[in-house]
Amino acid sequence: MNLELTQDGSYTLYSKEFNQHYHSIKDGALTESLIKHIIPAFEYAKNKKELNILDICYGLGYNTLATLYYIEKNNLDIKVNIYSPEFNKELIESLNYFKYPKELDSFKDIINSLSEDFKYSNADINIELYNGDARVYLENLKQRGLDIDIVYQDPFSSDVNYLLWTKEYFGQIKDILKKDGIITTYSVATPVRLSIYENRLKVYEMVPKNFKKSTIALATEDIDKRYKYIDMELKKQRNKAAAALSDKDIKNVWREST
């Protein structure tokens, strides 16, 4: 993997395996995490004093660490429990040497603990990393009876990580999502939005100033009017070929990519 500087001064990596950057070079690694995930999620859940957060997938840890940074910067009186799967064990173990931006300097002990033990805990923060298949981890969380307030849906794109964008996958998310939970994701692709929608989740579009569009999903229609409601039934009527991604099509996806 190659270290690359992004526009906001933070670094990301380029994955040769997935042929994608972990973050947008233009938006910036830290800024992208804050704008597309942490800020909208915390604004929606602002009245809660404890949050269960699912960070899919841990990667370089920016979403998890930016969550802690946002809490610290805004002096929030809140407890967070963060659960995050990541299949690349060597990546997690290397992150105590990663060149994070100065904004995250105060979390060095947490970074080291996660790199060495895959967990961290104090009175206000609990973080659990799972090295393995995210789909297996979702079933694990369901069996444990965990209810999730916030999901950062941030794996590599469906072109290269198909099984983390299907309607069956979002069905697993829906099973553990609280009724007033929120999903944030950078993807605005119609098939992905249909995968979300077919699990009886409401789809909204966020257009931050100077940033690309992103998607928010909720189990209810109770959201700030700054976000645009996306009528997925109308989308289906206008595009008869549009379809959700499905696990059953994975063999065809692999065949087309080889």
C-alpha cells in the first residue's frame, strides 16, 4: 500500500488489492469522515447520552478516531461503544506507525491499544475491532443482542466489495439497527440505494457545500429538512432496469470482473 497526501493535509493509503484509495484525495481523509459520517450522524442523534456505533469497515480507523475527535472538540457529554470489523489484520497492526493528522494526536494511546489488542476501553469509550468477515460479525452482533444507533457504511465500493452492499447485507444491518438509528454512506448509486430501500429504510441525500452528494438512510421519515428525501418508488418507475444488488448475483459479478 502507498501512503498518499490528501487535500486537507491528512494521509490515506491506496489499496492495490481493491484498486482504490481508502479515502477521497480531493475531500481529505479526516474531512471526509467528519462531513459524510460523523457530523450528520451526531446531529441526528444529538439527544442521546450513549451511542452504539458500527463502523464498516475499520480500515485506517479514521471514522472511529474522527468520532472521538468530534466528541472532544465539541466537549460532548456522551458515552460511545464502537464496533468495527476489518479483514486485514496486518493493516490494523501497522496503524500505530501510521502518519495521522495532528488533530488525532491525543488518541495515540487508543491507536496503540487497538493496533496491539484490537480493543480499547475506559469510562466513556469502548472500542472493539473484529478481524474477519463483516457479514459474520453482523450475525455475531445480532446474537449478542446489540442494538446500533449509528452505522458508518464505508467499505470499498460495490465494484470491488460487492457483498457489503447487497439487500441481504443491509437486511443484516436493519436487524440490529434501532428504530431511530441512522446509516451514513458516501455511495449514491441507485442499486445501492435500492438495496437499502428494499429493507424498508428511508433514503435521503445530503449535499454538503463543496462536497459530493452522499446518502443517509433511516427507519423513519423524521429528519432535518436540509436533507432531500429520495423517492425510490419513483426511481424504479422511471428506470425499469434499476435493481437492488443481491447476494445471488455474486457469481455473475465475479465472472464479469475476471
